[in-house]
Amino acid sequence: MSIFEDSTQGVSQGDCFELISDSRGSDAATGEIMFESLTISEESDSLRKWKLEQAEFIAERDAKAKQMLEDWRAEASKELESWHSKQNEVLHKKKEANREAQEEFMKESCQDLKSGQRWEKICNLCDFNPKANRNVKDTARMKSILLHLKQNPLVRT
């Protein structure tokens, strides 16, 4: 019989073996092999315990992630709602300002048409300040024509 067969005689079939080689010179030189047995139930209990701990840890982590996601969604919906209300408020203010400006413009245009000062109205719409128009096309000639027509309107016969 060999050393391997002698050391395994008293072990049942349900046992698990782990090969251990001793790094000490005398044992390694003689080739002596020792087996350390762990029962499957011991390994299974520790493995089962680890799996349960991991499952609990993952469940806790998933619950926290789900709660954080719900919190973020609630916060985002509140922020979105407040943004929409602010945008609607700005939109209503702008609409009201545009209505008022349009009414004022219509009143002035009706008065200008009645008074016969058409060129003066056109010149009011133009900006004759040369410093304000630095990055635009040169319209000096057109502006001078409009000013000339304002001072000397065309006479239709």
C-alpha cells in the first residue's frame, strides 16, 4: 500500500480533502503528503452563511439605491414644476408687456398718419447714433436720405 491509500482509509465518501504540502525541508524531501479534511456540512454552512450575508447586503444596497432614486425623482419633479411656474410667469409678463407696447405703437402710428408726418415717424424708427451700430453694415447713405426726406418731404402733384 502507498502513503496515499493509508491516509485515506478512515475517511468517508462525504468528506472533502485539501492537499497540503509542508515547505519544511525534511517533510518535502521525504515526499510525505498530509490531507486535511473538511466536512461538506462545515463548508456548506460557512458558504450558506456567506451567501445569506451577501444577499442581505445586496438587498440593503438595492433598497438604499431605490430610495435615493425615488428621492431624486421627487426632487427633480419639484424643481421642474417650479421651473415651469417661473417660465409661465415670465411668459405672461412678456405677453402683457408686448400687448402694452403694441397698443402704444398703434396709438402713435395712428396719430402720426393723421398728422401727416410720415418721414418723421420713419426717422423715429431708425437709430442715427453711429456708435451703437459698430458691427453692422454701413447704412450712412440710407440714413442721410431719410433725414433729407424728413426735412424736405416729397411733394406729390
